Amino acid sequence: MFPNRVRAIVRDERGINLVLSDKDDVPSSPPIYVRISDGKNCSSVITFSGQEIQIAGQKLSVLMEGDGGIILAGNGFVWEGGKQICASKNWEIQARSLGSITM
């Protein structure tokens, strides 16, 4: 329905939302699942490498490394491979590639 326009599918306290690009510029890549919890609220998203998403009240860039590892980066925040490298928030994060599933 939206070729190369689906930036993310977000599930948070508002429900499930589809985030579309204005242009057909979303690259074809394996989908990435990200779940962030602050102990009270939980948000999850399916997105693609190179996308900037709004999750848990912060804009984060989502990147996939060549070996399939995931990096999340935002203002004062970097998470890589299960470890918070630099963080002003104490979030519980899960992130993984969903492999070759096509969206």
C-alpha cells in the first residue's frame, strides 16, 4: 500500500500508529524491532536502518551495523549491542533485526 514510505510502526500509550514518509525514500532493508521501557511506560517500534523515530519522548536514530548489531543514538544518548554507552535516562532496551521479513 505504501511502497518505500513506511518509516515505522509505533506502539505506545496512544495505541498503534503508522509513520509514513512524505516521499518514497525509505531504503529497502531488514526491519528492526526496538522496545524501550522506563519502568512505567513501554513503547515499541518496527523501523528500518537510517530512520529517525520519536520514541519514549526522544528522537532516536536507528542504525544497523554490518554484523546485524543495532545502534540507537539521540541527544545525550547512545545504546549499542545491549549496552548504554552514554545515557541520561535509565531505560530498559531491547533491539534486534527481524531478518529478511518484508514489509
